[in-house]
Amino acid sequence: MSSGQQTTGGAAPGVPRAPAPDLGAETGTRARVARLILEQGPITASTLGERLGLTPAAIRRHLDNLMGEGLVEARDARPLGRRGRGRPARVFAITEAGRDAFVHGYDDLASSALRFLAEQAGPGAVTEFARRQVAELEARYRPLLEGVPPQQRVRKLAEALSNDGYAAAADRAPAPGGGQQLCQHHCPVGHVAAEFPELCEAEVEAFARLLGTPVRRLATIAHGDGVCTTHVTPSEPAGAAEGAEDSTEAGGAVGAPGGDGNESGRLSPGGSA
């Protein structure tokens, strides 16, 4: 999570951002292309064409239009292993303006309200507000995860988050030590969380309780990353213990239920959440 001074790609606090096209209200092919890029993260033009049933020429036309409006950008794909010769593959990713186009509803009003709350009642009031908001989400998700085998909980949580507009996905973690990775390609409160990291911190605390294992936030949209990425420690006793130890050393772990209290179970505001 970014510090309170960062607004990554947005306007300064209190200054309205320029309106972006409302892709969330569109149902045409252009909006479908943009939404797939938003939900799948960086993706190649050929994969987009296959998923949407479009010809290379058609997908290129839509990508050119989206890039021309600043809603999508092209990047070199990050190699998963040793890269061979030749040009790296090109992938397309959503930009900050592109996220705005999917409606962040009332961001400025929410930021102003939280700023007022902090001024009147202190920073602790914002933390309490964030935890109360997440508690409602947690209460809705908990019945969905009850009785689900530990190794399937991340996928089930991703499905629940997607239904709430977070475009989430679960996958194996590439890092040594195993575990899983929960990726949220969209954050409805991303701009507000850039100024108030307490929102992300409360969310990660809830993930740890829901999944019953330590988790660690690796990247966030609010910090300027393309995806909110959370590493989930393996649920097996030995792996969980090892993952918790590694996470504690990194200073970014959130403990599972039964930990040593709130202080050890929260990301620090200056952490990488």
C-alpha cells in the first residue's frame, strides 16, 4: 500500500480528476476488449482475439483506439524463465485512466469524508472505519468458505471477490516455498486507498482470517501496480509455519487467527501492501 502522500495517477487531494469515458456503461466490442484486459491483467493481442472471437485486424483496431485514448498501454512481457532470442512478446495492460473508465464512483467524496474523519477523530478512527467496512464483506464471505478444503479456499475467495467487482483470480505462487497467489485486477476504491492505506490493511487482515493462514500483500493497484497481489502461505502445518516465519522476517505478514495480536497481524502503513 502506498503512503498517504501518493495518489498514483490521480489528482491531488480535493482536486477533481478529469472525467474518463464510462466503459462500465458500454456493451460494445471496445468495452469487452478493455474489460478482458482489466480482468486478465497484461495479455497478448492473440489471446484477446481468441477469447473474444475477433480477427487479428479487428483486435488491433480496437487496441489502437484504446491506446490512442490512453485507456490501454503496450508493454514487453516479463519472461517466466530463460528468454530466447528475438523480440519479447508484447502484452496490453489497463492504465489508470482505463480503470477510471470503469467507474470508481464517488472517490472524491469518500476521500473528503475520510479526511474529515481523520481530522476530527484522529487516524485511529479511519482504521476502525476500514475494519468495520471489511467486516461486512467478511461476514458475507465466511459462509461461502465454511467446509471448503484449505487448498480450494483461495479460488473460492477469488470467485466471491469477482462477484463483487474485483476481477479476482487464484493461481499458484511462483515464489520458492509454494503457496498460492490471489490477484485482484480491479479495485473499486483504489484511488481512496492510495490516500488511506488502512483500507488495504483491513482487507488483508480479513483475508488471513477467512483463509485461516498467514497472507502477505506483494503489490497493490493503489501503489501504482497493475494488480493487487496477495501471497497466501501453504495451509499445511509445516509449510504454514515456514511461510509465516519468512513473512515475519519480510515485515509484511498478516497472521492467521490465533496469532500474537493486532500489532503483529497488520501491515505497517509504510509497507508494501
